[in-house]
Amino acid sequence: MKSIKTKIYALATIIVVTTFFCVGLYWTKTILRAVQGEMACENSYDWASVKPSRLLSKAIETAPGVVSKSDISVSNRNYNSGLAIDKYLNNDFGLTYPWLIHSTNKRKGKIEYLSFNKKTGLIEYRTVLRKSAKDKWTEKRVYCVGPDGIAAEPDKKLGRFINLITTSEMWINGDVFYNKALRQFFRIETKVIETENGWQFDLANSKVIKGPQLDIEKYDIVQIGRIKKGRLDLRFTPPMKEFKKDAPSNAQKRKNSSYNTNKHYSALDSYRTHLTDKILALSSDGTIYMVDDSTLEIVSIAGNLPMASTMLGGAEKPAPKNLFAYDVKPLVVDGEYKGLMVASVSRDNTGVAVSVYDHNGKRLTTNYSRPKYTSRSRRGNYRNEGIENFCEMPGGLLVITLKYIVENLYPAGANVLSYFFSDSFEATKGYSNIFIIPDSFPAMFGRESTGNKYGQFLGVLGIISPSILIGLFLSWRVVKDARAIGIDKSDRRFWLIATIILGLPGYISYRIARPKQTLVTCENCGQLRRPDEEICHHCKLVWSIPAMEKPVWRVN
Amino acid sequence: MLRLIIREINDRILHFAIVIGLASAIVVMMLFSTIGSTSGQEVRLEGFTLVGLVICVVIFYGFGFAQIQSDRNKKVFAFLSTLAVTRGMMFLSKVIAGLVTIAVFFIPVSIAIQFVIRRYMSPMSIQSLAVTDMLWSVFFISLTAYGLGLVVGWGNGKIIPTLGGLFLTLLFYSIVVIKGIHLGDLLPVVAPVIISCFVIAYRKFMAASF
């Protein structure tokens, strides 16, 4: 019983100490990561571009008066720490919803919104009404949508949606969404009728359109509509004409969104970077599909996410979860789809890539951010890849060494877990992990898709050998001390294992939780023994208690 | 037991007054700024959460720390040990007094926030659910700070345990920055630490020589 209580106390101490220790190390690593990201930006071309864009015909690019060709560019200048607070500070922390709010008036009016009710598995269209500032807001459910229909009240006949993926700009009528569990695209088509009280939904004639069921082996859709992650912003600049030479009419000025009053204006009469009759769908393997808006069928492959060159992150597949950020934009000129522009940032936030696909989904080109300082970088489209490039940067070796030292202060167990679970972490979520370090060197090894797995694991053991050695050394110290102060065998074994796995936090926990009594000399064996224990833990001698006898002397 | 709890609150009356004052100030500030603003949307709940959380953390850490440290220094434990109360009851009364203080802060603030949301901001039920989620997160972080105060209060000396403990508490507060303010993200990390802090505090209380 005493041993169980001691172990509970020890475990509690370990939890508290390890948490604090890892939070401290987390911040150290975050500072290093910020320095690393800043260095990558400073010492390499932190942008990638394709100029000319290759999506426009030569006739447009070289038309008379064109002074600048079309350009697709992306910059990784805005360093994103990957902390949850980043989202928070950008007001993207849950109080605003991916579900749209149609019209809002601050003190009175009507709010309409769609929300997904997890309990019923139905999409609910709700309105919130307030006629005047004196009234209360009244919330009302107008209709519920399930895979099998629309009704005013929740009904089992409507079925259930599970794992719903929506477009980021979901509109009340004509919404397209994807149900992962059913592997189908859906669209809500509501009808309205005019009544004495104004417009009302005609639920009897409203329906839910279903697309064909997708092949589970082939398609694993993770995002639809606006394909974007993080702050990355891909920019398309059309071919530019000089203002003075070929001045546009007022009508042209209004039409042309990128008109620049000072110098240049767009050579394209009309272009946009979104689709109206089709939607894009991103698969977990990085393939971008084109989905027909009316039939809800996948009609073609529009392109793929490029794998940005990475200095520290290890080789990976260009899957959405492996990328720190990405942005996908289609280009439509005069109503005609020209092709797809795709950009991505590597997991370690050190490199950017941009790819261009034509209207058939054929890749035209991919460009990467490049280092500024190596002789190799001057040779064409050299990829900014590999740790050796980072070490060549001014101060790069110092940062790498510090990163290595900090990572080896982490518990050896955390390093081993980082290796095994490196692939299961989504790139940005990994950065808000305290105990497992997805951007560490062991994790980098873990993500290498090539090579012998056993060899890799041995390599990882080599990398984390300082952390293992620290654990072994400290566990030896712990066991030696525990034996000296008479901690029993099962507790010694507990501390031995804890210190090997946890390293420094394990040792600190032991120092905090160990008995604090001052030892006394045993009169039998002469070694130090604990005064609170009944027997000497060396020679098993019990305390010799003097008999309570009447003294022979007496003071009169 | 009730007398012990009342004694705890009486002894920490200054802390208790600060907590009540702070809760009242937040409630009044929130109501006035909301009613005074034309749109009703100028009250930044997220701002309250981040700044308010630092204040909560410091106050509740201080409360836990003072409960142990000052009773040790004033030999209150030694005195109570001579009366017909067990150590377990003494510890429990301290924890209940701490929880009451946290509740005194959170209940009016939560009611005020919900009122402001319902009356002046968004009437959507899901929005107030998100705020409730945030408030629970603040509550659990405050509870952790209080638990840490109870543990650090056993340290010898005044300056190092006070400042060191405060530093550790603020370091722990940074979990909000790392993980975000949502309860689902925070609880897996915070819950084991809260339980562990109370286990350590209990153990230290039971084993200490007063």
C-alpha cells in the first residue's frame, strides 16, 4: 500500500515536471524555428515564380503595348509560427465559422446560417430574427437537410451525414459539399414560393442532389471549393500594358480589376481566379480533381500539389497533411478555363514551390525557391534542398547545432515516439505539440519514404544517442542514490525506467520526490541509514530501543 | 468542516476581496462598454480571455501559495493539529475554499458574458457555446494555477518559491498560446497536471511536520 502511494506521488511529480520541462523546451525550439525560418527567408529567394505564366497564348503575352508578361508568384515571407495563437490573433479561433452568415445587422435584422448538427447528422438552416433593438433575438430552425432529403423537422428518413466537408464559402442555395463516409458529393437545391408573408421555402419541391459514389481506393477527398491552407497567397499578375501608350477607356477601367492608375493596366479584358460551373476537390494524396457542378461527378484531374523543396523536413509525398501551407487558384480568361496554379510551402517552412497546369491537367512547369549563396544556386532551377544547404548559410551550422542539443534534452522516449509518429502529424498541428516533436531530426528520418527501415531506425538511435546516454547516466545516478537512502527495490526499478525513458525530467522528478530525511549512522554496520525506517536497509538491524527501567540513581 | 472553510476564507479575505473586485470590474466594464457602443460588437471577448487569463493565473496561484505559506509561517497548522480535526479535513477545507474563490470569480463573469452575447452580440446559439468552451478553458487553467500555488507554497524561503512558482505558472499559461483556447485541445494536457498538482499537494500536506 505504501509502495502504491509512493508510486502515485512519484507519477504525479513526473507528470508535472515533464510537462513544465517540455513546455520550456518547446519555447526554446520555437525561437530556434523562428530563427531558422527567418534565415531561410534571408538567405534564399523566399519566393518562387513562373514568368511568363504559360497559361496564356503567345499572342496575348507579346501583344503590342505589353511591357510585362504574365506572372505567377508566391512568397513565404510571412513567417507563421504554427502556434494555435496565430489563428487566435487572426480571429480564426472558432467564433467565426466556415459556415457562412448571410446578412448581419448589428442591432436588429435577420441572420441566416447553416450549421451541422452532430447529434442528428443533419445540416440545419437557421434564421435569427430581431425586429427592433428593443426585441429579443429569436432563433428558428427553417429546415433540415440529410442525404435523403429536406424537411422542416429532423427525421430519421433524411439519413445522416458523417464527416462532412464543405466549401469555405458555402452559400445557402446551390451549396456543394462532400460526405466522406458516403463518398458522395451533395448539393442542396431549395425552391421558394411567394406567400402573403413574403418569400418562403417550398420544402416539398426542394431536393438534395447526389453525385455518384466515389471509389474508396481511388479518391480520398479532404478539401473542396477554395483549396487553401495557411496564409500562403498565390498571386497571378496578368500581362501589363503601359498606361501612356495605350490608354484604356473608362469602361475598360471599370472592367479591369488590376488597373493601375499610375503606370500599367492589365492586357486581359476579363479574368478571374475562381470557377463558376465546376468545383475543385483535393485528395489526400495531393491530386486536385475537377468536379462538375451539375452532375457532381469527378470529370478530370486538374493538377497536383507540388512538394516544396525542404531544407530540414526529410523527403515526403506532396500530400496536404505534409505541407505547411498551400494555395490553389484556377485561371479563367474571358470565361474560358486556362489552367491551374498551385503553390505550397514545405513542412519545415523553409521552401516554396509553384506549379502550373494547363486546362487538360498536364504539368507545364514547377519552380522552387532557391538559395542565394551557393554556386549551384546560380545554375538554373536548383532546389533549395538538404541540410547541407542550411549549414552553408551564415550561422546555419550554429542553429543546427543548437537545435540538435535542444532535441537531445527532450526525453529519449519522446524522440523515439517522434520517429514512429512523425508521419501521422498534420504539418501545422505538429507545431503545437509539446511532447512529440514532429520537426525534429528523428522525425525527419521517420518521414524518409526511401531506404531500409531498420537502417533508418539505427540511424535515429545514433542521432538520439546523447539523449539515451543522458538517460542512462542519470538513471545510474538515481539508482545509486536510491540504494544509498534505502528506497525499496520496486521503487528503484520504477525510477530506473522513468529516468531512462524521460532523461532529465525523470531525474528532476526523482530529486523532488525522493525522501528528504537526514541519514544517521547505523551502529551495527556503520553505514548511513534512514531514521524513519524500522530496519537498516543495509544490515537489517532494528533500532535498539533502550529499556524503560528505573534508574539506579535518584536525586533526593 | 464549515468552520474550517469559513476560517480559510476569513484568513484570505484580502485575496477574496480582490477576486470579487476583479469579477465585478470585468462585469461592469463589459456591460458598460457593450451598452455604450453603437454596434455592440466592440467588446472583444478574446481580448478578455487572454489578458483576463493572466490576471486569473496570477491571482489564483497567489491564493494557493498564500494558503500554505502563510499558515505555515503563522503556525496555524500546528495549532489546528491540536484540535479535533484531521489533516485530511484541513486539506479539504483549503481546497474547497479555493474552489469557492474560483467559482466566485467565474460564475458572475460567465453570466455577464452570456448575457452580453445574447442581448447585444450574436444571438446564435453556437457562438455562445464557443464562448462557454473558452470559459471552461480559463477555469481549468486557473485551477492549475491554484494547484501549483498549493504545491509551491511548501517551498522554503519566500522570494525563490514565490517568483519561481509564478514563473512556472506563467510558463504553464503559455500552453494557451501553444494549444489554443479550446477546451478539447487544452484538457488532455491540463487535466493530468491539475490532478497531479492536487496529489502532490495532498501528499506534502499529509507528510509535512507542522
